[in-house]
Amino acid sequence: MVELFKFGINNCYVLSGEKYAILIDTCPERYAGALFETIKHKNITLLLLTHGHTDHIACTKYIAEKLHIPVAMHQKDYPLIQQPSAQKMSAVTPLGLAMCQKVKHQKPVPFFEPDIFITHGQRLEEYGVKGKIFALAGHTEGSLGIWTPNKEFFVGDAMMHFTPFLKPCLYHNKLEMEHSFYNICQSDAAVIYMGHGKPIFKQNTLIKWTKVQYKTNMVSLNSCRCETKKKK
């Protein structure tokens, strides 16, 4: 079962199994108390962070200590805990540029040490839910998603529902962002849950349109990736 809880423009999710659940992402620090009151009776065994941006990790220390649960994230985003601007962000739209400036001037969150560094392919059964980790680099170096047997895809900020185009408004690595976005669009997900905006369902015309667009463009994306590797 999936429960979505909205705090400001941020989405937090509780993914539940038969007895236990995991919390996917937190929210801005001012909502810490409200988040705790919302989830405190849900038998949560793990706090899983899709990436290290402040608006997703700000309540981590508070929630982890209140619920006595471990925290998991990708090791590549670990530096963002103490230095939110450690990964340079880029954008091309006015909204994205404004968000880049916001990230650049953010203060560090209350410090926490992740208990687990998770990687692509890792499974979540030991925490009481069925799911698998997917690498979705690009928005940040360590962005990741969670895929469930019910074809639910939690993608963090690798896809955003601020505009009809669904692409992240800002990114650390544009080429990796494009590939992660393509992989999300081409998956057979029944529903896509994002860090911002409403979920997108498989039958949604936005997904159908995006799949066609990216299938056409993928050859050039792969060509660019090969050229980049050769230069190295």
C-alpha cells in the first residue's frame, strides 16, 4: 500500500508491506512535527532518501531519532548533507534557474550519519516491504528510485510534475538526467510517484507522449554518451 503525504510542495511516501513500512523522503524542517505525527503509528522500519537535496532530507535526523529507525541513501549524495551546494546544479528554464539559486544558498540540515549506503539492485525485503532500488543519476549524482512488484515507481526528483513536460527543472548532469528520465518513461510502471506534484498513471497522455518523444531521441542520446566515454 502507498500513502502520499504532502508538505508544502514536497511529497513524502509511506510504502507498506504486510506488517511493516518504509518512509520515502522527508520534507522541509518546518514540517518535522507534522510529519512525525502523521507517520508515528505506521510501523516504519527504514527512512529511505531518494537524493540529498535539503527539501528531501531536512527532517531526517528528527524523524530517525523519534522513530529509532536507520537511514538509507546513496553514498554519492552524502556530501550534500553538510554542503547543499556540493554538486553544481544547472537549468535552462526560469523556474529551474530560480531553484538553482535556492539550492546554492541553502544552509546545511541538522547533521545525520546514514546507516546504510544503498545501491542499484538492492532489495528491501529485510525492512518488511517488497521493492528494489534503481539508480536514477542526473538530478544529483546519487539520485535513486524504488520499484515495487505492483509496478509502482518512486522516482524522487528524477521526474517532476511542475510542468506538462515532467522533466526535472534542474540537474547536476544533463546527460545522465536524460537517460534516467528516459528509463522512467520507458518502464512499464503502472504509476509514477514523484517528489513534487501529483502521481502520473500509465494511461496518462503525458506519459504516452513522452515515451514516443524519447524513443525517437534515444539514438542521439546514446551517441552522445559513447562520445563522452571515448573522450575520457
